[in-house]
Amino acid sequence: MNKKKKLEPHIFMTPSYLILLVFLGYPLLNCIRLAFSNYKITQLNNVTFAGFDNFLKIFQDKEIAMISLNTFKFVIFTLALQLVLGFILAMALKRPFRGRGIYQGIVFLPWAFSGFIVGLTFQWLFNAEYGPINDILLKFGLISEKISFLGSPKYALWTVIIALAWQGIPFFGIMILAALQSVDAGLVEAAVIDGANAFQRFWHVTIPCIKPTLIVTIMLRTIWIFNNADIIYIMTNGGPANTSHTLASYMFTKAYSTLDFGYASALGVLFMVGMIIYVCAFVKVTKYNQEDA
Amino acid sequence: MSKYKTKRRLLLIGRILILAFFLFIVCLPIYWMLITSLKTTADINTLDIQYWPANPTFQNYENVLQQSNFIYYLKNSVVVSVVTGIIVLFVAITGGYGLSRYKYRGKGVTMLGFLVTQMIPMTLILVPMFLIFHSVNLGDTLTSLIILYVVINVPFCVITMQGFFANIPIAVEEAASIDGCSKFQVITKIVLPIMLPGIIAVFVFAFIGAWNDLLGGVMFINSELNKTLPVGLSSYVGQFSINWGEMCAGGMLALIPSALLFVMVQKYIVEGMTSGAVKG
């Protein structure tokens, strides 16, 4: 009887363990194996052990430095835009008003949009000839002639950043709003009695209360932005001349277009190493697991 | 007193402006897509840009529905998303129950494992999965997509489901088992009905995840009749000139199911998303 009880949790967990081991663990192991082989779909008869060749190719790839810098810009600016705007949205939504439910339903909608739709829509908004953004900027006299946003090495990455920021604002809004609503009203009242002004209340009461949520949300979001490749694939496909590629979209292109699976997998292994470091930092910063243990 | 009143009024106006700003930002792209889908080709390709369709027409929608493989894409997307949702739901219910109701060795590691798997980029597993699916003759099938989407959505959904289970007092179960219910009966007859909102939220979450994926489909699917909506529609994007009217019509049609589902169960999805991160 006791033995059966001990087995129970494992019976419940079996489906999740199985799925993740077979369909995630096994492919990841394969990814490592591929990273050390010379694997091109176009030359299947010629698959050989390659040692560190793929990794060497990455470090010798002239585009990698620029793409790494792009990735950095892409993550930082998208995250900053999402965080700041999401925060403002959450603050404005904090107190109830008539129609708040409907308002939230509309404003949170972009979260349910696919990268494909978002990419498509923004590509069309930024269109060089018939897009409204060029038209509006021109009419307000902010530019003197229409700009080919997606076709310019200077602007292409920024159009992608704006599109992804747009899609991600609701996520931050949702998380921060929930955190704000969980702040103990008694604490705020006590601060009022102690004579704290609005700014002091915000800085010394609200912020410390929502800090744990904020950190978890930011850290998870950072990695999701890093991983995002579909909006870039649709809007610019990395162009012009790789100037709007990030590491994730570059990896997809390497696998899908050039069919160099070895190279793509080597990039993937580097991702894994980076992720392990990031997760260690995450656990340390958020003190994840400590409450559960 | 009057100074206090003006301050309050200013704050209120500021708040309304902020809320209006966000409404505008969110609606503008959707509005632009919608009116483009209702314009004639001539009205789209004109330098005198129309912010209201001069000659509104449903021609683009008719073309998309009748002259393309849209209906096949739609059918594939529905099949893939519904099946993914059902499988994920089963795994999430069992896993979520196990995590919320038992203490056992390795639980902390498991939770961390679910967190880490949410961070793995999909592009990372596409290449090895592609090769594995081809080696077992599952290349270019909807099954391969379903497997991919299940794997991607399981970690988050198990954690979310665990949160929903944790909200139900264990006393409910104990009372039922004293009354002679077996474990299976307790779960199916007592616990799951109470959890209906959570169950719907998890299903919708997995459904939307599968519905929205693009790159997995691009990588795995070759044949025209196996393409899902984003994959099928995106194959027109790269071509020399895009027919924006039809693209936007197709996009709007693809958007409707996931947007409707989201609006209907938004409350519960938000609850599920936030319960993990906000410890309130």
C-alpha cells in the first residue's frame, strides 16, 4: 500500500516526462551530434565527422560579429519598449473603470496574434510606396521623401524591433497589472499616513512589492525575444545583406535556406551553452526553487 | 480644496489620454489590415493613400476562399491545433496534478526542468526533429507538426495547470474519498469539473500556440495540401509582388478564430499566466 502511494506521483508525471525525453531530449542530443558532423542535406552521401570545423566556421564567419551586435540591439530595445510601455499600460489599468473588461480584451489582443500576421501587417505599414507610415511622416513634414524602411540597412532592424515590441506590450501589461493588484493596500495606506507623497509611495512601496514578478518576467521575456525568428523571417528575411538578422533568425536561415545542418546545429550548441549560463544566473537572481524546496 | 480638485482632474485626463493612446496603437495596424482587405487593387496601389476604402468590396475575400488552397490550409490548421490542444490538455492535467498534490524527491528539479524547457528556442530542435521525422517516414505530415507543438506547449501548460490544481483545497478530495470514491473518480467527477475554466484556458493556450506557429511548418511541410494557414499564406509573401488585398483578407480570416478564443477566455488565460509568476 505504502509502495503504491510512493509510485503515484510518478505515474502522473510519466506522460510529461516521456514526451519531453523522447521529443525534446533526444533531438537535443542529435543536435550536439550534428554540430560535430559535416551534414549538408545537399550532400547526404558525404556525411563525415567534422570535429570542431563547424564551430571554427562560425568564428570565421564575417557576418557573425554584426549579427551578434544586431541580436544585442534587438533584445535590449525590444525589451525596453515592451517593459516601459507595458508598465504605463498596467498603471493606467490598475484602478477599475466602466468598460475596463472590454478595453483589456482589445488591448491585450496582440498577444494572441501570430508572428506571421504581425510581421505581415508591419511590413505593409512600413511599405516604401503605399504604406501609411511613409505617407503620414511625409504629410507632417518629418521626412522629405519616402523611405524604404525594410530595404535599408539603417532601418530594417528597427522595423522588426517595433513590430515585436507591439506584439509583446500586452504580455508585460498583463504580468505587471497582476503584480500591481497583488500589492497590499494596507501598506500603501500606512505610507499615506506616514506622509509619503505619490512618488515616494510608488518608489518605496509599489516597486519593492512587484520586484520579484518584474524580474521573472523580464528574464523570461529576454530569452523569448532572443529566440524570436518568425517576425524577422516574414518582414525582412534578414535582409538587406544580413543587416536585420539576429542569431536565432540566422540559424533558421542557415538550416532552411542553405541546408547546412552541421553549421546550424553548431550555432545551436553555442545557444545551449549560453542558455545554461543564463539559467544559472536566473536561478540565482530569482531564487527560483527556494520556495518550492 | 480646489487645488486638490484640479490635480485630480489632471490625473484623470492623463489617464484617459494614456488609455486612448494604447487603444490607438493596438488598433491602427489591425485597422490598416482590415481596410486593405476591403479595397480594390487599384485603390491599394495608389500614391493617394486612402484611409477609408473608396470602393469597399469583398472581392479579396472571395478570391482567397475560391481561388486559393485557403480551405485546405484552414482545415489543416484546425486539425493540428485541436489535436495539439487535446494532447497537451491530457499531459497537463496528469502532470499538473502530480506536481501540485505530491511531494516527492526530484520535484524541484522537475519544476526547474519545465522552466528551462520553456527557454529553449524552437529553431534549435527544428533541425534534429526534421531529420528524425524523415527517418521514421513522418516527414511532411501533420503528425510531425502536432508532435512539435505538443512538445513546445507542454512545459508551460503543465506549470499553469499545476497552479490551477493548487487553488483547489485538498479537503475536497479527501471528503470524496471518505465517501468511497476511487482516485480516478475523485479526479474525473469532483476535481476536473471545478477546474473547467483552467482546463479551457490551457486548451486555448495550446490551440493558439499551434495555430500561430510559422517556422515549424515552413521547415517540416512541403506539399501544398499539408500546409497550415501561416505556412500557406507566407509562401505568397516572398514572391515578386504581393497581392496585399488578398494577403490581408487571408490574414484577417486566419486571425478570427484565435482572436475570438482569446477574447472569450482571456480572463482565465491571464489568471493562468500570472499565477505562476505572481505570488500574491
